[in-house]
Amino acid sequence: MCDDNLDIMLDKLRIIDKMYDMVRLVNPTTKKILKYSENKLIEENLHCFEFWERKQTCNNCVSMRAYQDNETYVKIEYAPDKIFLVTSVPAELDGNRIVVELLKDATNSMVFENQDGIRHTEVYSMIECINSLALKDPLTGIYNRRYINEKLPVELINAYLVEQKIGIIMIDIDNFKEVNDTYGHITGDGVLKSFVNTISGCLKRESDWVARYGGEEFLVCLPGATQEVTENIAELMRRTVEHSTIRSNGHDIKVTASFGICCKKAKKGITADDIIDLADQKLYEAKNMGRNRVEV
């Protein structure tokens, strides 16, 4: 990494530092804070989300979004008794992309603070709601494709660091077009919502999550799950869906679903696209072999 480039960046940060309450460098893929020491950037043993006094990554991580899209993003976030405006700016250093986070204390600038009986806890709840909207599918209420793109790479890195496997299940509702063609799209939307509730109910750990990949296709992420656990959860979902009757818009409808599984020990260099593609290939096999089945 070129020292001249670092010096230029640090000079710019010193100017910006007077405009913000905190300026920090972040590696969004590892969630680690970077510091300048001995003429180079090194990772501190400190996660960026610890500033917010949390034990896990922020769901709406705009720094990861800035890193992936090479665009600047802004959000409102809160720490105990403080509200911050967070601006995440991507930066390049000799081909390595990092993110500069600019934090501005906006607590006293919030015009609704302590007015009309609104308490801090309610304000924080509003911020949580706003941040979650960017990552939630508006129809089903589960995570969306953006969340997959931002969260799955982090899950892979975490699994690699602790030398664990990660289980991915790709799910597709069988013959869903026939539901829409027969009953209409409003009924079809009801089927999607009920289907999501069914498969979500099969997940028991807080670390597991499900997201809408697109249309009637869904992705389930099981961090740290073994092959056996991943298969068992997929089969539980398949059976539960098969034996359920969905009531939507006055119609009783039964559907089935096909499942493709990929459970791998995270390795350096494996990407989110790689692991999704492997699970998707198995899903394709399940569809071709008669549907309503789990392929490993």
C-alpha cells in the first residue's frame, strides 16, 4: 500500500474531522475498525458495531452497501442517549476498497425530541423501523434480496474465522404460476405470506434467517449448521408445507415446494454467489426430478 496515498487520505480526514464528531475507517467485510500505524493501515481488535453497544452487526449496514456499490450512503442510527447521522463513503487505496464512516451527533437537532410526549425509546423504535424498511420485503415481511447481498458475505467471513460450516437452502414453490392463474394475484400474495410463515416457523435459532430471493424463491441461511442439521431443517420445511392448507382470499389451497441444499465449510475465496449457485443447482435438480423434494 502506497504511503503517499495514505498520507493524502489522512490529510483529507483531518479536515473533515472538524465537521464531524467522529471519523473512522472501516473494513465492512470483517466489521473491523482500521487504524493508521507504522505507515500502514491495520485492523484493530474492535468491531464497528461495538460503538452502538451491540453484540452483532447492524442489519442496515450502509457501510457494506457503500463498499459493494461504490456509492455514498447515509442513515440515522442510535447509541445509548445519542442519535447519529452516519455517512458511509467508499475509498480506494491501491486497489483496496475501504469505507470512511462520518458520524455526526444529531441528538439535539431532532426537532421531535421530548415534544408531544415522545420519549427517547420511541424515537429509537422509529429509527429501527426506518432502517429495517430498506431490508424487508414489503409483501412477506422477511428480509429481501439486498439483505442477502449484504449479510451473506459477512456470514461467510464469520464462518471462515471460526472454522465452521454454513448451510444454505434455496426454496421454490412448485407450480406457483398456476396459483396466480387460477385464483388471481391477490390470493397468490396471501399464499406467499402464509408460505413464509410456515417455513419461518421451522427455524429455532436466532442466528438463522430467511429472505425472499425473488418471486416465489427463498433463501435460508443457517450459520454454523452441519450437513445433517441443514438437511433435517429442509425436510421439516418440505413436510410442513406439504401437509398444510393455506387459507387465502376465501380459498383453501395446498402447495408443495422444492429444496436445494449447500452446506460447506467456509474457505478463503468462496463468495456468496458461489454458495448460492451451488444450492441453486440442487434446487434445479429437485425441480427436474419431480418437485416436492430435497436435493443435497
